[in-house]
Amino acid sequence: MHFISFKLSKQETDRFKVLLDYIGFDKKKDELWVLKIDKHLKAYLLNNKFPLLFEKDNCIFPTVIAAKTFEGYYSEAMVDQGAKPHILNGADLMAPGILSIDLKDSSNIVVIKSEDGAVLAVGRLVKDFIDSLNRKHGKVAENIHYLNDKLYRLLALRRGS
């Protein structure tokens, strides 16, 4: 596979200003690079190494690798041990497996963690997630990116290069 990567201009970087300010991005010493993976998927790398964000179908998400960097910004759901293997196989987040959830108003993105606080996945809350939570039944979030999926393995390789 061949990927195109290039440094974003200061103006292009401003698109991510709120997120970058949240993590202490320094415009004088830090750079944001884009890695075009395919026509629907891009990764954004801090200083052309650390996979910070990815864009899928025009939505921006934190990578599993960088999710802890944004701790407190995105909603977080903690799942039980029974849900963990399913999440790690790409299953969506279902209400019965949720031990706790901390919802933020900032976006519809949720970081899915295990009981020990390890990041398992990044998802997008579904429209009727509140009903699912209240009923303790049904889908709460779509699993977009999870530990050891294709994107994770690609970014982990890139990070090591």
C-alpha cells in the first residue's frame, strides 16, 4: 500500500483549533500532518509521528492511540468484562454492557474503556442512545475504530517508522 502524507498549513491546522488547544498544541514547534489512506479515510499525525486524529466520512475522531490525550473532552463509557471481547472484535456499544457513562456536550463521540481504564474503542453515539440507556437495552454507539483494527495496526506501524 502507498499513502500520501504532507504537512498541513497553519490555516488548515486552524480547522482543529479547539482540539489542538485542548491538548496544548504549540504552533511554533508542533506540526500537524495528514496521511491520506483512501478517499474516505485520513489520519492526522502530530509531528508526522503520533496518530492524533482520523477523519472518516467527513467526521473527526481521536485515534485509540491518542484517546487518553483528550481525556475529559469526549464522552466516555466504561464497559464490563463481558462486553470487552465483543468491542475488540468491532461490535457496537450496547446498553447492557455499560457499567458507567460520562456524557459531554462537546460532540457525539464516545471513548469506550474497560474497567481498568484502558481505551478499547472510539465510537459515535446513535440518535436514540438515551432511550437505549434508560431501557438498558439496544445500541448506544457505533464502533468506529477499535484496538488492533486495520487502522490501529496501520497507525502503529507508521508511528514506529
